[in-house]
Amino acid sequence: MIVSAFYCIIAGATTIYLMFSMLQFTRFLSFLKVPENDTDATTFTLFTIDVCLVVLFMAQHSGLASTTYRKKLDDWGLTPIARSVYVLSSALMLQLLMYLWEPITEVHFWVIDISDSPLLAFFFTVLHVVLWIIFFIQVLIYEPLHLIGLKQVYHHIKNLQTPQSYLHPRLRLLLTQMPHSGAGCFIAILWLQPYMTFDRMILATVFTAYLCCSFTLSEKDYQFVKKCSWSTKTVHSVSYRSKRDR
């Protein structure tokens, strides 16, 4: 009972903190004015800080998604909160990245002045709002309770098998090959900016490359998703075990 309560606290805290972090990250990426840099550090120093923050975030994000990490938590008996711990640590690293991020405004690739153009400002604002809405809709479609870790804890408390065991094997493989839902919208948000300073170029380039490298879809995967999208029968038969087999 105590262990289950502990799992619930971790999963609940992760959910709240993730929502808080995503709201801040939304503002961080869609702040449509060129930030001011009040430090006296050199451009190379600022560049080094930003690159280290991005690399540190990717190292955490990839390292804790590895088989070694999951096996270690299995050995410690923490399998039900493995996903929650992963999401919570990712949110913490995201907060660290935003807090320590250094704008490099001395070098820029393009700057569209929207301060004197209400129409342009309105266009970019609406564009980002629409992209973020589509992004969060895609996340909601993509098993959000499973992604956060709430579903794993619920199954543990109810003495059910892990959520993955109820999925069709191809769908289970697909979730590992396409781990980031809404990646297309996220990439669009990174690049469709009225300004592109050096630090934002670092962020956009590295995150885009990271997201693209994480996708390993095949033609068979595409056909499977297509069948699931158009066939109600297929969607309802995605469960690896039918109700008759339980």
C-alpha cells in the first residue's frame, strides 16, 4: 500500500511538473521578440554554454531511454515508475536549459521586424498558436497517460499486466520507432520564427537533427498506421489480447 502511494505521488508530481514545464517551454520558443543579452561574456563562451546545455539534455533524454536504464530500474523493482522518472528528469533538464540559456544576439541569420507591423506580429502569433494546438492534439492522440507514466502506475495498482503487453506487436514496435509525437509541428515552431539569432539556430538545428534521427519508420509501418487510421475494425483489434481471451 505504501509503495503504491509512493508510485502515485511520483506519477502525479511528474504530471503537474511536466505541464508547468511545457507552458514555460511554449513561451520560451514562441517569445517573438529578440531577447536582450546583458552579459559581458564573449560569443564563444555563450556558444559553449548553449551547446553544452543542448548536449546535456540530449544525453539525459537518450540515456534514460536506453535498455540499460530500464533494466536497472527493473532490478530495483521500480518498473511501474520508470516512465515517470524519465519524464520528470526530462522536465528538470528542460528547466535547466531554459534557465541557463544564453541569447547570442550579436550574430543573426535573419530578423523580421514585427514591432512596427501589427499584421506581421498577428501572423506569427496565430501561426505559433495553431502549431502548438496541433502539437498538443497529436500528443493527446498518442496515448498521453502512457507517455507520462500514469497508465503504468494504474496497471500496477490494479495488478494488471503492463500497458505494452496489451498492444499489437507492430504497434509496440512503432511506439519505439516514433517516440516523439508532434515532432513535425515542433520542428516548424523552431524554424518559423521572425528572428533567427545564433543561439536559436543552434537550438533549431540540433533539435531537428535529433528528432529526425529518432524516426526509423518503414513502408510496412506506414501501411499499418494507414490501416489503423481508416479501419475501425483494425483500431479496435489493436489490443494484443481480445476480451474473449482474458
